Amino acid sequence: MKKESYQYLIDPLTERETEVLNLIAEGMSNKEIADCLNITVNTVKGYIKNIYEKLGVSRRVQVVARAREMKILGEK
């Protein structure tokens, strides 16, 4: 698969999806993300579903790797 950059996503991540993605990358659970953002766990799951679809992945580890590849997340 060729590398793409974030700016070329057909359906870019929303600000909130990016926020959730960064918290996933920090290793937070859905419950921890929900508590941090003052939203429900089901809302977090909805954001994660959207993020997975937009980045073409199906697992947490994949989404973090893909986001780094696409320069959505900073390198640590």
C-alpha cells in the first residue's frame, strides 16, 4: 500500500476524532477517554468506529500505526 498523507483523506478526521485518536495513541481505554472528554463510552466507540473506517483499519494498534504513517500523530 502506498503511503498517503492526512491531507489527502477523502473524509478527513474531525477535531473530536483527532482528539480521540491522540488519546488512543496515549494508551487510554474507552472508559478513560470518555472520562477525559466528559462523553459516554458509547460516544467514544462511535468516534473510534468512524476513525477506523476513515483510516481503513480494524484494530487499535493498526489505527495508531496508520495515523503515524499518515503524519496525523507526532512521532514519539
